[in-house]
Amino acid sequence: MNNPQDITVLEKLTNTLEGLNIAYAIGGSMASSAYGIARFTQDADITVEPFDSVSNSLFDSLKNEFYISKDAMLQALKNRTSFNVIHLASAFKIDIFVRKETAFQIQMFAHSRKLQLGNLQKKQIFVSPEDVILLKLDWYKQSDCVSDRQWSDIIGVLSVQKNSLDYKYLKTWSANLGLNDLLQKAISESNNL
């Protein structure tokens, strides 16, 4: 996984989010490394609930330790897209995705869970392993199925979590998201390892 300093930077952000009562879920490579096969990543991905009412407070809480563009943050809130923050001391980047009001994204938040990450004081909230697989399948599909890194992450989570995954949940949401063929291919490949 990442070095301890990057994990500590992520904890600073999640502590700030929690202090402002902004729900979050860590995803991306940090989540796939936590559930699957660890690999180095240069950033972190975190999805947050819309936080329009405390946007100024979030900006003020982060601006001394992170590079953050207020305009980019406000635009991401308005359009339910993403913005990033960069820790000034370490240059570690965290991409922040504002949760869309889709059935899947709402369910993803409800399905999230707490995990211990490295030597942190407290558990952090992560998307579930099933949702990591679904999100990465979607990213893989959007990249015209050429991202070896995304595919390796998917296979890693399927292989490590094989006996504990909720396959009914995976199949239901992969069908809803148009990812069923890719999911079946990934399951088949992970079973052959």
C-alpha cells in the first residue's frame, strides 16, 4: 500500500470530514489494496456526500495544510463531479468525488464499512469490496477495457475476498450498471488463479 505518511494525510482529511459531519467512503486503489493485493498508488480517491451547507467550513479547515481551489470545489458541488486537494508538505493528492444521487451511489454509501488502515488511531470508512469491484469494472469499461492496473485490482479483490463476497449483490448491480459480461469474465479469471 502507500507509505505511512500518505495514510496519515488521508486520516487528516477524513478527520476534517467527520468533524463537519460529511459522510465519506474511501475507494480507488487504497480500497482495492485494502481488500485485495496491495500496490503503490500516487493518490487516494474518496467519495463524499454533497456538503453545500458546510463548503466554506471545509475550505477554511483545509486551506492551511492542503492546496485546494475553492472554485473547483464549488464547481464539483454544483455539477456533482470531482475536485482534488494536495497536501502541501508531502504533495500527496486526494481526489474528492461528490456523490451523485444515483441509486448505485446511494447504495454504495449504505454498503460501506469501517476498516483499520495501517497504524492509524481509528478505523476509516471504505466502500465495500463488492463496490470496489463494480467501480473498477466501470472505470475499466470507460477506458475501453485497456487499463491493466484496473483489471489487476479487480482480479486481486475477487481472489482475496472470494469466499466472503456477496455475489447476489455483485450480480444485481453489475446487471444494473451494464457490467455483467465484464464481471463474469473477471470471476472466471480469478477462479483460474
